[in-house]
Amino acid sequence: MMSYRYQQVCFSIALLSIYSILLYFILTHHQKLDFSSFYSTAHALLQGGNPYTALTASYIPINNQLSANLNPPIVLWLFKPLTYLSYSTALLVWSVISLILGFVGAVIVFRYAFSKVFLQNNYLNIFLLYFAFFATLLNVTTLQLGTVLFFFIMVGYYFYLHHRDYLAGIFWGMIIAMKLFPALLFFYVLKQERFKVFGVMIITLVIAWLIPMLVHGVTIYKQYYAMMSWVFWYGSGWNASIYGFICRLLYYSGSENHLLFIKMLYLFCFCIIMIWYLKTLGPNEHDPVNHQPFCLTLAMMLFLSPFGWVYYFSLLILPLILTWFVALNEKDTKMMFFWFLCLFLVNFPMDYVKFQDMPNFWGRIGFFSSYFYGLLLLIYLLGKREKIYGNNEIQVNVAKNHFMPVIIIILAFGLSIPTICFVMRLLKLDLYLVTG
């Protein structure tokens, strides 16, 4: 049997090779990415055009019709510096920024999840698992805002726990302005009676939303809301939220009456779930820190958002680690089974599929709702405990012998399948460009 050190070296080389190949293809083959929409819409804003309309990209060789950018105007305004660079250079800069932000967010997660002694001896192993996580890989291949979200929320949490109220409020208020659905943090800080943080979050949010209006006028918001009214991506398989599941369940037909019924059902579910969430939040404890309220908030903000995309699942790393420790320490077989099932579902390597392309009802609420069920399971595990603590120590030999092989297999499956598919797609692009 291979030694532990040999396995570690092999896994490190394999992971480094995968990311190197992916980044090479991304930077040299200008295929359509989510970053392409960010870059082009920010460029349109810089030139005084309407960024919230159908755009095409001349720098993409084929299929250059871009997807709509659903991010608020503040995101476009923040992206403007990149538009002064060529697309290739901006792509490289954004790739580096995304990797760094994700790395910093992960460092904070691991600092609160594991003991200092364990981290000193296992930093490499932990980061190998982080980069093997499907959501991490997906952020690299799409260059979405998942690592930005991860960074702002985790840095805000770091300042929050250290009672740096102004900095915590600025980071959380800013990410709410950029992505909207982290607004559940308002309820979190109010429940914990951190009113100064709440006030700073409100002020930061208002300022961030006023900046584009002052620079570009009210028109930019009119264009944004007009665009959002014809977006119907909610039922795609990558959307893990309750709203996405309802759209897949009822198969949105396009009629106004049908849409109204879906929205009313979502509103009803939203209110019921919010009541449960507020009642289930655990007590505010500082020594040791009770992470249950924050972890539950992270999972619930994705569950309740209209767009709980899988590339935001880096937010689930802390809840996943801490619930694993609970199951491991309590030797709860049922909870451990649910945890492994949850990890498998949230890490399942599914390609983006529109709900119109899903074959039938059972496929829509079954296979294509895998992320929804995984997120629901995690919320169940978090809701079972009022107190979940961090800075845990692992008996490495026990964990390795009983559980680590299963975790590695799940992560390797989520890593290998999308990598092969992505490279094959790019090789087909090469063939198309050569043969015309």
C-alpha cells in the first residue's frame, strides 16, 4: 500500500496539474465565461451605453452572444478599472484576484474550524481538499464572483468576532450591495444585538448603491430593473435555492398567472422558513465561540435566495467542516451518513442545464435538484444543534482510516469529471477554429 506521504505528493501533483491545465486553456482560449459578461457590461457602462442589454463580444471566436449580467450597478462600477486593460490582461488579473481572495477566505475558515496544532501539521492537506472542492473548481472555470463573496463574508466574520464593528459592517454591507442575498446577515446581527454592526452595514449599503446613481444617473437602475424583469434562469440545475426548486417542480410556462402563483408560493415558503430560521439560531457565545448561528445563516442565505448558485458553495465549507466534527465526535452513525450524503450532493459535478432542457418531471425534481437536496440536508444538520464549536482537533489516524478515503473519493469524483469535460470542450473549440 502507498505510504501516506506518497499519496499526498501524488494528489498534490494531480491537483496542481489540473489547475495549471485549466488556467492555461482559460487564458489562451477566449471562450465565453461569466467574466466575459462582467467585462463587456462594465465596458458598455464606461462608454455610456446600456450595460443591461444583449451584448456580443468580438474577442470571443464563436458563440459570442453574452449572457445578461445580473449584478447590481455597483459591481459594474467596481469592474471599470479592468476595462482599461485588454481582455486577455483583464482575464489574467481577475483570475489571480479570484484565486487570492478564495485562498484568504479559506485561511479564515480553517483558522476557526481546526485547532492551531492541527493546522500547523496539516495546512497542505486542508488546502488540497479546498481546491478539490467542486465549487472552488467551478469558480476557476467560470471566473464568477463566488470567491469575492466568500472573501467579503469571511473577512467580515473575522472582524465581527474580534469586535471590530466598523470593519465588519463595511465588509458585510459592501457584499450585500454587490450580491443582495447576503442581506440575511441583517437578521443575524440583529438577533445577536450587534446594533453598531447593523448600522454600519446599512450606511455602507446605501453609499454603495448611491455611487452608481451619482456617477451615471437614475437611468442605470431603470436599466437594471428592466433587465431583471425578463430573466427566467431560476429553474436551472445549478440553482440550489427553494425558489429554483419550486420553478423546477411547477415547470414555469411563461404565463403571467403561472409566474404569479410561483411567486406567491415562494413568498409563503419564505415566510415559514424565515420564522423557523430565527427560532433555530443558537445562542450568542464568545468563549468558546458558538458558530451555529453564523453557519446556519450561510446555508439559509443560499437556500432563500432566488439565485443560490452552486459556485457560491464555498460559503458552505465552514458549516460542512463543523457538522462533520459533530458527527465524528458524537459517533452518530445516522448523522455521519447524512453528512456524507450531503457532501456528495453539494459536490456533485453537474453541468449547467436550463430547466427547459430537463427531460421530465422526475428528472427536474430528482437528479437536477441534487444541490437543493444537499443544501437542505446541511440545513437539517445545522438545525439539530444549538451549539457548534470550532478549533477542533482531529485524531488523524482514526479519521484517515475510517472516513478520509470516502471524502477523497467524493472530492476526486467532483474534480475529475468536470475537468475532463472542460478540456474536451476546449479541444473541440480548437478543432473548430482549425477546420473553420
